[in-house]
Amino acid sequence: MSEAPGATTVVSRETLPAPSHTRVMVVVNQKGGVGKTTTAVNLASALSSGGLRVLLVDMDPQGNASTALGVDHRQGVRGTYEVLIDRDEMAWHVVPSPEAPSLAVLPATIDLAAAEIELVSIPGREHRLLDALGTYLTDHPHDYVILDCPPSLGLLTLNALVAAREILIPIQCEYYALEGVSQLVRTINLVKGNLNDRLRVSTVILTMYDARTKLSAQVAEEVRRHFPTETLKASIPRSVRVSEAPSYGQTVMSYSPGSPGADAYAAAAREIAHREGAH
């Protein structure tokens, strides 16, 4: 039975296996409204609740991931912008999230919007996040680093693609679901060829799935045909609870534990953690 909305503790989940080394995953899809940030924060919460050490890096100037994880990101709060532009150490600005144990966040503020322009003239601009993350992880080991990106393929997303090893693509079960994914794959291949040979699409997750509609089943079938080994068995249902949670500064994992949305993200996190050869 679900707890009342506004609950502050995540329901106890099974212990998940730790990877042999840090898995750095970028959640990316330049198409808006696919559940990208929702997926990033709920997976971060679910993995942390499974006993794993997780860092979420908010790369989106809107700071929605910071909001959902209960972290202050008002203008003037230091975070991703200072790391990318001023070369501050990440350790100075990473803060614990009240959302789940062993979950930390590097917050984003609206200042980050200027970084897209400011990075253009900086030498080695694509490697700023990679460099900062490498330094941070040396002294602050984590099992997972999840990078939440804006819905665009600009320099912020490029920094995340260079810093990551794995790509997680959320795809919503709607018309034109795969629209734009081909462009994303082209960008990924460009980054692989020039900036990050280790990058690969490891995970595709179906979001906003409605078992009552033929459309969702058709889209799921099409996505699984395009990404047969990458697509998770767990799909995320269309859910009011999932949509409501961020307005309370929470993920669905703590806002409504035991709800279909929370159970689906827990299952997705479990699948990611147990996947053989994924890391």
C-alpha cells in the first residue's frame, strides 16, 4: 500500500550488485517531453536505495533534476556552471540529496544557460566535465554517475557525452517516438569517432507506456526492433504520481512508494544493475 503523498523516505528495496568500476551514464534525448529528467532522478534514487553510491550531475539550466531531488538551485547557488566555466572542483559544490541514502547531486542553476555561449571560446571546451569528474571520482568513489542533459545537442550535452561511457535513451510510447533518435545516433557516432571512443548506447527505456492502447504496444515493438538488446524489459507507465512528484521536491520513489511508477523504476534500476557485461 502506498504512503501518503509527501512522504520523505524511500521504500526499502533489495540490495543491488555494485559494478566493478564506476558506470557513467548520460540520459539523453534532444526531443522534449520524453521523461528524460524523470527517468534520470528516479533511477538515481532507485539505485541509491539499492545500497549503491550515486552522483547525479544536473546539466540542464532549468534545474528540474535538482528540484526533484530536493536540492537548492536558486540563482547564486554554486554547481555545474562553476565547475564547467570557473574550473571549480566538483567536491566543493556536490551536496547530499534528502531523497535517498548515498545519493549526491551537483546542482544546476539558470546561470548554466550562459555556459553554452561561454564555452564556445574556451580551448578544450568539450572535456571540461570529463576532467572535473575524473578528479572528483579519484577521491570520492561512486558506483554510478548519472548525467541529466537539456533537450538539445549543444555544448552542455556534448560535455556529458564526452564524460560518459554509457548512453541511456528514454523513448516515450507516443506517435513519432523514434523521430529525432536517428539524429541523436548520428551525433553519438560523431562523438565516438572524434572525442570518446568508449561511448555506446547501453540502455533504452520505454516511458509513458499505456497498456490499454494498441499504440503503446506498437511503439514498444518498433523500439525493441531498433534496439533489441538495449531496450529494458521494464517499461514506465503513464502515471499521475510520477508527474506530481517533482512539484513536491521528490521523485516518485519517495512521493508514492509502491505505486506502479515507483515499482517500474525500481524494476528498471534492478535490470540495469544486474545486466551482464553492461559495465
